[in-house]
Amino acid sequence: MRMLHLPESYAGKSGQMMNHFMILAVLLPLRTCYTSYSQQESDVFPVTYLNVSKDLGLQRLLVEWDVVKSAHDAELAMSFEIQVCRIDEDTTVWTEFLNVTLDKLGKPLHWTWDSDIPLECMSHAVRIRGKAEASKIWSNWSLWETVPGLDTSNRSEPQIFPKKEFLAEGSGITLCCIGGKGQTIKKFFVSPSVDVLKRTNNQVKLLTVENLSHDKGSTIHFYCYDEDGRLRQAAFYVGKPPDTPKDFSCHTQDMKRVTCTWREGETYLYGRNAPQRTLSKTSSPKMALCKASCSSGQCSCSWDIGQQRIWNVTVTVENPLGKKNATDVFDVNHRMYPTAPFQVWEDCTDTEITLHWNYENNEIELFCQTEVVHPDGKVELLNSSAARPKRVTVRGLRPHTAYTARVRCAAQARFWRWSEWSQALTTTTKEGTPSGKLDIWREITPVLGGRNVTLFWKQTPSFQANGKIISYEVTWEKIEDGSKPESVSFSAIYNSTRIFIDNHSYRISIMAKNSVHFSLPSVLIISRATDNSTEELKEGQVNGTDDGIFISWEPRSIYDSYIIDWCNFPRLQPCDLQWKRFGPNISSAVISSAAFLPGVRYKFCIYGSVANRASLLEKKIGYLRELPPHVDPIVRKVDLTYNSVTLSWDSYLTNESDTGFVRGYHVYVSPIQGNCNLKGSKKYILSDESELCKYTIENPEEKRYTVKHLMPNTKYKIAVKAFTGGGETPIVYFRYIDTPNNSNILYFVFLVVILPTLVAAICHWKMKWVKESCCPVIPSPNESKVLSFKEFKIDSEKVLKINDCLPDVLAVDSDAEAQKLHPVTWSSLSSTPSEDKTDDHSSSWTYPSENVVRDFPPTPTPQTRTCFENFAYSSPLEAESDPYHIPETLEAGKTNHAVMLYQPQCYLDIFHEDADSPTREIAERKNSLRYISQTEVHCPGERF
């Protein structure tokens, strides 16, 4: 072999390289391991094996699968996704993720799934995929592994699943009915009817029943019909699984035989389905010690124990829905439970009872306990002594009182539990002398020559009869002269009596007597009948409360007690007198009685007592509850004005039959038409919605009231009601009134309207007479037909020519002148007769002219004339001249225009029978004769 030699320098470098190679040799395996691990983490591990089976009893799918061996070798932590679907529904009904760490043993993986419907009803399929937990990449899904249901079978008849018989109360169940091959289910229902949820396809129908209860019946039936009418039915029993036995314990009563007892709950399954009970040694569960018996949920089982003292026993209770058990470990010596005592009897006095008894096992030392129940319900327990284990004495009892006693016993050496109670014994103590005093009272009625005293007595809580009371002894004696006492005895059925005493002071005592002795005497002093002023006390009023009638009085320091008496039935005789005593520091009380009724007046008398001598202090009257008065006030008088009404009623007579104290009155007023809104009133609505005005009078002594602000000539209804503390009765009857018209208004209307109207009517009726009397009509010259000549007009006025005027009336002022006048001679004038009225002078008279025209021949010679002037026709030209200036003579033919305007419009020749009458007479006549016109006369006052 040839050797290669290197220089030293090169050899040094060679050593360095060797070091590098060594490092690489170490790192290279590490890299290889890392690469291998990374490859494992990133690889996908598909499912290589999948098997699905079913457990029909549990209605459970059993799934088994596996993955490649490398995954097991690497002991990978893997995740699997499992899906379950139903073939008919074609939906995934369950998805679950499962994390598993594989091992190197290569064992397959397992998973179970409980179905909510029977697995027979439909075919189920399962598939799985997996991945390493460190990876994010899932493997492919495995193929679906199908577990077929019976819906694919070739059966021709319908079937119901599951095949159970018992259902637990409170649970739910889903059942299905599968039709035969090619058959459709038409009906699937349950009886008795319960709430169900139905799902269906053509061949399979499902019913889901929730919260099953035995209340609908302990058996439920399901019925299924296919399209050919073929029936399939199934029955299920509804019940409860047994509870764990309660209060399970074992004991002995004679150290020879052990009895175990326990309590069970109701399962609602009976007959062959009822719970089965087994009591056995815990070490030998299949070997029963005894046969249990039960009644009303209480069970027991007994067996002979022989010489064994330590026991470990188990009781098992089982029914088709479940099984429960309980265990007890005990020492028989410590489980002594004696039988109940028997033959219990007693010896008694008036205050003691001694009880005696026996029990069966006299070899065992026992001690006993006695329970004594007092009349008030108090329970007293007494234990017997070791020296006298079969008797006990109960002391401090009340005479002639019934007591109830019973006895129980327990082991004295090792106490475990009391025995049952013996039968109860009721016994009564003997009678004793009555204790305490009777409560006595009296009612005094003055009569001729003395007083009748009615005595009352009763037993109080402090009085103890201590036996049966057979009689009461009443004794009374005069105090002043010390005369011999009188006494009388009454049967126990009486509680009152009446005696007669004179007007002296008396001492009265009453005692109760039983078969043993008398009670202490109760004493009452009746004072001399000299002062009757207290009988005239004024009665005060008291009020009722929810608990009774409240009464208060003024306390006096001199009295050692107070007494209140009253009658329970004040309207009856006897009235059932009652009384109640109070201490010296009490000044008020609530008196209650079952006999008190609303609306009944009760009278209370308050007495002060010192040294058994009572004095009347106050009187009170009151009601438990006042009621409305049953009688309305009687309105006797009604005084009306146009705007008010005053009502007066009789005094309201108060007596013991009143249902309450009259507090005042209500006056109701309302118009017949419309609502009432009188000033000062309050509105009151009746039951029929009508409205009244209400006035309140709070003084019961008032018997008169005035309602103001009424409307005249209006009809009103009124009512007066008395009210008490209990109100008033409804209004039934009204009194109706009519207010008169307002006379002032009528007077005003009379003055302003009627009187002027009357005057105007009278004036209109007598218009013509008034006008003719006050202002006679004067013809107007401007309207005269004779004034038709144009030449006799001055300005706008016409002038009457003398020749055209013929007077129709002559008025003579004097009777003397009238006697001298002769018919008038008219000169060259014509006249139309007319009628005129004279003035109011009684002496005036007229000459009417005939309705003819007389022609007088002209006389050339001067003649003497008398002139009558009508001043109304005077010309205005002479307004400033003397209107009374009248020329006495005028020659005929001497006329001119001025003279015609000035001179009178009428000249009359008055011829006297004496032709030689002097001129003076003519002048006198001139002054006494005047013509009166009928028109254009201006009268003072109003023109008509």
C-alpha cells in the first residue's frame, strides 16, 4: 500500500478540517430527526377502518374505527369529526368533535351515540374524518357506514317501536309506526289523549310524548293503522322508579328477634309490577332474611337473631323502572326498643294523681316517662325513678279538673329510643272547697215603703268552683239596729234573685256551695234611701268603635274600684243586666258584648265603690254603630215669599228606640224643571242622577230654616231629613211648593205699563168727548166755500164777506138779557143752520136759526144796530189796535176797503119791542152778547 505523506503545514490545516467534519456529523442526525418530525406534523391520516353497530335495548349506536399505523407509532394527538344522519330524512342529525391521543398498541377507537328515536324506525349512517391536532388539514371523509332500520324489512304488517312496557313519570318518549313493505301509515295516535308532536313520511310515522304523567292513567295505549286498515297497538305503564328507603333502621324488643322498618314512596305500579323488596345480609345479597310487609308506605321485616349481636343488613327495593337500596349496621344490645306500657290506672285526690302501669319484658331494666296534659293545653313531663319504675305521682293539680296522661319507656342501661306511648288515660281530680269570691251586683227600684233589690252574681276567672256548684246562699241584714239576718238558698241554675228591703242600710252577702263547702262571701252594702239627687244626672253621649263602645269617666281618688252596668237587651224585660269592674287607676274602657247590635241605644251607669258601697257617678248613652233615623221630621208650616221659603218642623222627639243621635238636619230643594244652583247650597246627586241643593243645619235643636234666592212663580220640591252619626235614609217623599209672583214688580209694571195703557185706552174711547169739551172745533175761514172771491184775499188769507155769513147760534150770557131778546132780523144775509155747544155756564141759552134764507130789502135810511164781533176772524191789520174797540153805528152804504178789514164780519139788527129804547140799553146789550166760533180756537194745554 502506498502512503501519502503531507507536509506539516498542510497537516495543521488538516486538523482544522477534521473539527468541521465532527460538527457536521453531529448536526446532520439532528436535522434528519427534525425533518422527520416536521413531515409527520404535516401528513394527513385518513380513517382506514369504520364499523357501526346498534344496541336496540339501549337504543344506541356503537362506532369503531382506526387510522394508519404510523399515527399510532407517533402517538399523535388527533381530532375526529363524527357525523350521524338518517337515510330517510337525508339530513345530518348529529355532529360531534372528539380529541384522542393515540397509543402504540394500535387499538381501534370507539364512540357511542344515543338516538332520540328508536333505531328500528329508520336507517342510520355514520362517517368520520380526522387530523392531527397540530395540523389544520382534515383528512377526507370516510364512506358512510349504514345501519339499516326495519323500514327496509319485507314485513307486511305495521310495527310499533320501541318494544318497552314501562315509562317513567316526567320523562318523554318518541315512538314510530313502520308500515309494511310498500304500505302507507294512515293513522297513528295515543289514548288517553295527550299532547304529542307528530313527524311523518309515507311509510314511517313518529309520535313524541313529553312529560308523561300517571294522572292520565297508569297505562297509555298507542294505535297504528295502515292503508289497508291493519292495526298494531302497544301498551305502556307509566310509573316511578322506587325511592331510596327512608328511615331504615333495625331494633329489638326482647333481645331475641330483630325488626327492621323503613318508609317508601309511591311508584304507581301495582300487581306484578309493584316494587319487590329484599332484606338480606350485605355480604349475602341473594339470601333473604325475611319477607317484608308494607302498609300505607310503612314497611317492616323481622327475623330471629339467635346469638348474633352485630349485623350488617341491606334492604333492596326494585321495580321495572329501577332499583334502590339502604344499609344498616348495628349492635343488637344498643337497639333496645321496648313495647308500649299497658294496664295504666290511677289513684287521685283533689290535687294529686298517681299513675300505675305494666310492661311485657320484666327482665330488662326500663325507666318510663309520663306526659300530663292540663286543661289549658300545657304539657308536663315526669320521669319515674329507678326505685319505682312502674308508677309516678303528679302533684299541684286543681280540684275537680280533668287531666289526660300517657306513659312510654326506654332501656335504662343503653338508651336508644322511647317506646310507643301507652293508650291515653283521662282522669278527674276530686272536688275541693271553692276558692275566690263571686262577682255580685244589684239593681235598686224604689217602691212604696222601701226598695226592691235585684241581686245578680256570676263566676269570674279568679273564682274556682273546685267542684260542681249545687246552690247559692243569699244573706241580708240591717246595719243600724243589728237585727237578725235573713237568708235564702237558690239552686245552681239561678244567677239572680229579688228581695225587698226598707229604706235603711243593708249588708248583703252571697256564697257558692259545692259538695265540700261554701266559698268566701261576696259583700255588698246598700245605703239608706235618703238622697235621690244622683238619679237626675245628665246623660252623656259615648261613641262606638270597631271593638265595642268606648266609655270614659272622671276618676275620683276616694274610690277603690269602679263598676259599669248596662243591659244587653234594653228593649226587653228582663233586659239581661251586665256589669264589669275596674281598678282605681282606670278611667276609660271599651265595653264589648256579642249581644250589641247597630242602631240600638245602650245606657251605661258608672259607679264608684269604696268599702263595698257603690255610688252612681255618671250616666252615658251610646251606640255600637249609629244608623240613620227611621222617622223624618214633620214639616208643619211653610211660609212663602216670591224668593224664599221658611220651613218649620216639629221637635224631633228622642227616645230609647232611636237608631242614633240626631246631629242636625238637611234641607233639600230643587226646582221641578232644571238643576238647582242656589247660593249657599251644596250639590247633592240622587241615585237617579237628578240634582238637588243641600243645606246643612248642624244644630239638632233648630226647628226652622229659610231657603233664600228662589225664583218667583216657580214650582219647587223640598224635603227635610234628620241625620245621625250613621247618616240619613234615602229621600222617598218630597213636598211641593209654588213661589208667588213678585208684588213689587207687579206694582212697577202697573205704574209703568198698565196704568198709562188704561188711561190711553179711556182717552181713546172718550176722544171725541174730550176734544169737544176741551177744544171745540172752529171752522177755518181758509177752508170755507164761501171764501171763493179773489178780490177778498189779502196775501194768502181769504177774507170773509159779511153778506156771506149767517150765524147759526146766539149765545146770551145773562138770563135777564135773554128775556129781552126777540128773534133776530138779518139784513141782506143768508145763513146755513148748524149746531153748536154752549160753554159751561148754566145760564146760557141759544136761539137756533131756521134753515131758511130770508131776504131783507135794503133800507136807505140809517138804522140803529147792535154788533157781535168774532175776534177769531179779525184782520191781522188791526193786530196792534184795540181788539175790543167796536163801532156802535155805521151808516148804510158807507163802506170802504179799510173799514171792511177792520170792522166785525157780522152786523146784526136787534129789534126790541120798544122802539124808543134809549141808546144806553143798546150799549149794555152790546156788552152782554157775544158770538162763539167753533173753529180755530186756541185752548190752553194740548190741542185736540
